Amino acid sequence: SRSAGWNTFVLHDVPPGIYNLSVTLRRKSADPRLTTYDNAGNGAAEFTVEEGATEMELPPVAIRTEKPPLQPGQIVPEFTLDTLAGGQVTGQSLRGRPTLLYFTCERGARLERELKDLRGLLESLPEPQRPNTIVYMVFNNEIPALAKDPQAPWHAAQHTGGNNASFVELFHVRSYPTMYAVDPTGRIGAKCHQTSQLATALASVLTAAK
């Protein structure tokens, strides 16, 4: 997929193991630097395209998937998050009502569009059926005002230190967006990676809650 000028390769829910990707990068801008990351962002290598070249082949990139993401049927692990509003939300406090966990790596105008779509979907539901929602942003800059709106139907949190540092690892999230629809008992009812699938994912836990 393509995002903000980056060519991004996404592996969804593949079995544990190590996968080697061979990549050819083609120059899209005047910046000669190209950077590749492993899927956890733990390592990076920078390459420079020779002047005048239009493409280059990178050495194989190792993609590690030792810890598969949580899947439907599993129980959400207990957590404590510090929110942008200055409060805290815990997994236990969300029990008794369906919950949506929304992980995103977008920022700026793209994040704002994403949040507008999410807000429209949530506010289209009758208030008694509206799930508790956590929007978790893995980038800490270019956060639109909408994310912090106290009237928005979600708890917003960023990938910072303290309680929030290990939230992504609790779920082993490796691609974005990732959305978990959780039933009132804390069990994952559905998971998806596209906002077009979100209404269907939520329906599975909203129906079970009736």
C-alpha cells in the first residue's frame, strides 16, 4: 500500500517465522536516501541511490513474526492507558459493554479523515449500543484537534512512555490500522484491518451483547 509517499509492504496475520523480502525501490523524489525497517521498527538500514539512478535493489529484509497478533476468541489482556484527556482507562473498566480497540499509525490530515469516518460510524449507532472505544495512535506528532475533542465518542491515547509503552506489544500489533471488536466479557469477537470492514466487525459483538 502507499501512504504519505512511502511504499509500504504489509503482512497480515502470517504464521510465526522469519520471512525474507527482496525489494526494488524506485526513486520518487529528489531525496536520494531510502530507509527500510523491520516490521517491529527495531532495526533500520539506510541506503543511498547512486546519482542518476532510478532504482536499486535492497538486500533481503528480514520480517520477524515470532509473536502472532491476538485473534478472535482470545481474551483481551488487562491494561492501563493514560489518555490525552489526562485520565486513565483500564481493560477492567470497559467490561460489561462492547469495546472497540482502534490502532492507527496515521497522523495529520490523514488521521483527521480517518477519525471523522470513525466518529460518523460510532455516532450512527444508538447510544446504548455504542461501544467503548479506544483510539491508540502510535505516532506522537501531528495529532489533530479532533483526536482530543472531549465530546468525541472515544478515549484517545498515544504511544508514549509509562503505562502506554507496552500497549501495542500486549496485542502484538504489526500492521495498521488494526481494529479489535471486543464483547462485554472481554473476548475478541472480530478483528479487521480496513475501515470498510469495521461496521461488520462491530455488529458481531453488538449482536452478542443484546
